[in-house]
Amino acid sequence: MRVTHSLLHVEDLARLVEREYAIATPVRVTLLNRGFNDTYLVTDVEGGRRVLRVYNRAKYWIRSESDLRFELDLLEHLAAAGLGVIRPYQRAVGDRLGRLAAPEGERCFALLTHAPGRPLYEGTLTSGQWREFGSGIARMHLEMDTFRTSHDRYHLDERILVARPLASLARCAGSDRAAADLAELDRLGERLTDEIRRLRAIGGAAYGIIHADLHRGNTHVDGDGRFVTFDFDHCGFGLRAYDLVALYRGPESPAEERERWAAVLAGYQQVRPLSQGELAGFPVLAACRAMWDIGDWLAATDRNGDAWVTEAVLAKLLADVRKAQPDPTPRPG
């Protein structure tokens, strides 16, 4: 019987960590979550906490081990520059990336610093804190422009953001209503593709390395108001404005959410002003993110199934994509 994805025993992982890293032993390992990787909390004998990531195999955006090394090199670069991100640990042999034997084949792993505090979706941040968060994203983008590595990474282009999700959704046309919604999504996808190409043509600093999955669960804030961003698993080359769309809220959104978005955007522009073309493209990029998110999870159906793709999910996606009209409203810097 072949194995698609195994769950490794925490005691074996504890022994692995003790062998591979300079860490106070014994250590205890507990599973934090299963997703596109398996993530574990590592607690040493002195109470120090770290995070072990065991990478899954066969992810559509990871072509080789070089892509993983790109991510770890990027984290080291950003952390060394003083930005609030997690940092990879060196193994005893002097490498940040390791390999272990699993039933499905070899998997890679890395040990990372633990992000203290609570996720941004918990509690209430002040407008000033949201501005600081936006400024931090812009500082990260500027620092990413100075990053150099011998490794490469994928591009979040129209193929990844539109074509691939639509191709994955095609198998979900299980009813007349679903088929009709998918047909309209295909037509709207052509418009999204044109808009992405237009935005990419802006050039300059509008395109570069991005986190690519910067939702509020991937940053923690501690008791002193310091932000730490993690889960760079989807990082790659893309439109810088795309890193803001998980926080974007249009004019139909509740006032509190629009105020939060305004604070994040103002903070970002204090550090890196956006062009009018980038500002106008947020509704389009928000629709692309909705499309990408569905396609991203459909790429993991071998582990998570696809029963969650209901008619209601497709109808919600279609409603979100229909909003993808460029915003002509000028925004202050």
C-alpha cells in the first residue's frame, strides 16, 4: 500500500532535533497543525520554544530543494536586517535544511524561531498599531530588494493566480448551478488575466519578492506591540500590492474593517508610496487572491479531500470575483 502523506511520531522527531541542533535536552515535540507542511512545537528542557517544519512533498510551487533554500536564505536575510520575522537555525553540520526518511519518501525539515504573542485576528489593535504593521510590510519589501541568493523561486503570475485555480475547479461542476457559475468564472478569469498583465507592466518596485500569504494568522503581536511574521512557505516573486490584499476592504465593507485597511495602507505608503495603478488594482488582486486560495487548497485534495467545495462555496467565489473592477478613486499617500 503506497503512502501519500504520513504523520511522523513526535518522539522520533524529538530525537531528530536533539541530534541535529545544539539545543538543551531532552526536548518535547507536539504537533501544532497539519496543512501544506506539518508544523511542530519544540520545547527544550529549559522551556525554550522553537518550531519544527517538516515540508510536504509534491507541492505545485516547489520544484526542487533549491526553492526551500531560497525561503530559508530569505528569512535569514530579513532577520539579519532587524525585521520582525522568524529565523532558521543552523544544524550541527552547518546547513539550515535537513532531510529525513518518511514512508512516502524523503522529506525536508527546518527548525525555526518561535513567534511570540498572539495572531493579529485575536484581540484589538489600535489604528496606530495597524499603521505600524503596514509600515513593516513596506520595510520588508524594500529589504527584499537587496536580497541575493543562488537559489530561485516561482512567480505568482496569471498562471498561478487564475489559470491553475480554474483548471482545478473544472472537476467541481457537479450540478447545473455549479457548471453555470464555473462558466462565468472562466469568462471573468480572462479579464483578471488581462488586469494582472497590466499591473505587472507597471514595473520597477511594484514587482519583486513577496510573502504571498500575508493574512492575519501569519503574524503575531506580543505584549510590547512587536510584530513577528512567519510562514513564508508561499513566498516568491509577485506584485507587491498582492501582499496587502488579505487586509484590503472595499467600500461595501463595515466601517471598522475599512478603517483598519486605511491605517495599514497609510502606514505602508509612509515607507513605500504606491503608484495610482497599484492603488487602483486592489479589487482585482483581491479577486485573484480569492481564486488562488480555492485553487491552493484544491491542490491538496490528496490530503484534505474536496467535499468542502459546495455550490455555496462556488457562489461565494463568483460573487467575490464579480467585484474585480479597478478602483478609480484617488488615494492619499
